[in-house]
Amino acid sequence: MSDISPSAFKSRSRGNWIRLRTLILLRWWAIAGQVTALIVAQQLYNLNLEIGLCYLVVGVAVISNLVASFVYPENKRLSETETLLVVLFDMLQLGLMLYLTGGLNNPFSILIVGPVTVSASALSSRSTLFLGLMAILIVSILTQFHLPLRTEQGFILRMPDVFLFGNWAAIVIAIVFLGVYSRWIVSEMDAMSNALQATQMALAREQKLTDLGGVVAAAAHELGTPLATIKLTSSELAQELSDNEELRQDAVLISEQADRCRDILRSMGRAGKDDLHLRKAPLTALIEEAADPHMDRGKTIHFEHVSSSGPLDSQPTIHRRPEVIHGLRNLIQNAVDFARGNVWIESRWSETHISLRIMDDGRGYPQHVMARIGEPFMRRRGPVSDPRRPGYEGMGLGLFIAKTLLERSGADLSFANATDAQKDGAAGHPDRTGAVVEVTWPRHRMEDETSDSRQPTGDNPPIRA
């Protein structure tokens, strides 16, 4: 149903965020650790190592760090490919050090997992897969080919074959598990970050709509969603075109111009006044305001208002919060998009609670997504055309944005299908066969505390952008 379908954008490339200086500092730490291990092995444990070759391998890392430090500026940020090459160099350098110091008989062989974990946290899935396979190849080679660890007396230090195989298996499992684990966690965080960014953009747009009036408000509302779509899509393109700098710059320019349009719309309201009378409204008026953009979309919207604590004119006067209006508008849009012909909006209030139920006569929520409703679905863009939603191209974030904004206002949301409720024996209307969304607030969280409507509101202050 509607915007719970998988989303249509991918996160920005994290590989382009890493500074060269950060990797240089990490490499200095690795070099210091390798030199310390060589000194301890030679001086304290009297191991007979190919010390000259070992220091030669460490020297290569030192030279590469010095060259990178003096040639490139401190604030240089690496591209995806450059970051991959730096991490691959560190992995090969560590593999060569392990070859010279006993292979998998060396307890420090587990450090080969480090570059894969870094890649899973910062690079694309393709780069992570490549580095993971390289790490497995290196440790597999080291099981058979390496210089032995010898004591001063000439004894060779080596594990029994069963322990050697166990060490190899443990490292391979660690590479796969930590790589996949890190990738999943970072992807979830990145997906949530993008979704929250879209939520903040939606809330900022709705806040400006509350301030602006007339044609300016209408223009800002109509342009807000396309600008958000342009912003997110251009960010996607910038990532996809990372190998073509000229086209990537064009995509970045589109993103910057979308931000500029947003700033222009924001500045258009700075000369206005904040009408204090518009800060609050009756509950029914706010619901009808949220539904107004969808009244003329070919579906019939029915309003039903019921009071559980007195006459209908005792309805609460509530704050006109932008997040509440935008959240309800998204839920109503979802219902209108997938209704066959009718949408019902029921509002109820008592002395302690305010509740709102939005129902339609569509097919309802697909069963396989019921447990994940309200999560931001982030997977690759697919066909966006839907015969049930002619002329609409959503970003797959509608329910997430609505749920996040309404919960911020103190609401509890529940999602169900009307057909399931009827099967369970719950009372209902047979024509209401689609999705059901119920939103409930504690009354004190929504109601305006001013009991005397004749109390003066004061001067209207200038709008602050």
C-alpha cells in the first residue's frame, strides 16, 4: 500500500567522506605496532626473523605515508576507488609481513580482518566483497607458503595442523561475519539517516506552509515534494556517476540548485506576519485542512465526528502543529491513493483522549509488510508507476514520515486491515475493506490550554525564518 513500498533512493557514497589524513594517521599507528612487535620478538623472545626484509616492508609503508603527507593537502577527501586502493595496500602489506613471520602461526594473523571491517563501514558492497575475497585468498596462501618462525636455537615454532586449520577457519568466518555484520549495521544507520533527513525536509516545508499565505503558500506546497525528490534523486545520481567526474558535478549542481529553490521559498515568507489566531483550530477543522489537498482526486472522503464526553460542539481546540498536519495529510494521501472510491475519516474525543481513524475500501496492506509498516525501506529504484496511483511518483517514505512526525507530537499509531478485524469478529462496516490507521493522543498533549476564547492574543509578531 502506498508509500510503504520499497523506497527509491540510495545513500550517498560514504567512501567519498573519508579524509586521506585519517587513513595516514591510522597507518602510522599500524607501523608503530609492527615495529614494536618486531623489536619485542627479536629482543625479548630471541626469535630468528628475516629482520631486514621485515623492516623493508615496514619502510615501504613509511615511504608511502610520507609521500601522501607531503604531496596531498591535509583536507583531501578520497574517492571510492582511492579509498579502496589505500585499504588494499594496507592489506597486502600486512599479508607480506605475516609471510615473513610465520604465516598463520603468527598470532597477529587475525589483524587481516581489520581492512575488511573498515571497507564494510566505509565503502560500497562491491568494494567490500572484493577486499573480503582478497583477505580470504591471502590467509589461504599463508597456510602453505610462509617463512617459519625460528628460535635462537633453531627450533621451528608452528601449530599442529588441526589448530592451523582452525585458525584459518576462524579468520575466514571472522572476515565473512564481521564484514556482513558491519555492512548491515551501517546500511541500516545510513537508511535511517536518509529517511530522517527526508522527514526534516517535510517538516520544514510544512512549517513554512503554516507561515506563508495565499499564492506563496500554495506554490511552496506544490514545489516542496518535487524539490525533495530532485534533491534525493540528484544525490543518488552523484553516487552512481562517481566514475564520471563531469556528470557527477552536473548532478551535484542539480542538488545545489534544489537547495537554492528551497531557500528562495523560505525567504518569500520573511516579510509576513504570524497570525496568532491561526495557531489553534477546532479538531474537525484541522482534520479537514489536512484532507483538503486530496478532496478533488476522484475519491469521496467522508468525515465522521463523534464525542464520547458531551455534545459535538464540545470538541477540543488544538494547536495547529505543522508536524500533525503533514503527518495526517500523508496518511490521508495513502488512503486516497489506494481506495477504490471512498475514504472514511472518523474522529473521536473524550475527556482524556483524542483519536482519529482513517479507513478506505481498497485492498489493504500486503500481509508480508504488516510487521514492517512505518520503517524506511531503502532498496534500489524500480518501476514507480502504479495503476492504482496514476500520476503519482512517491519516494517510499510517506508512512515513515507520517509515523515519525505524529509520534513526535505524542501520538500512538496502529495499522491494520479492516478485513482482518472483521474475521476476528470485531464490529465494522462491510464496505470498509481496506487499510485502517488509528492515531490516538492524550488530550492534554494536543488541546490548547487557553479556556477563555475571548482572551486577547496580543500582537502578531514577524515570522522568523
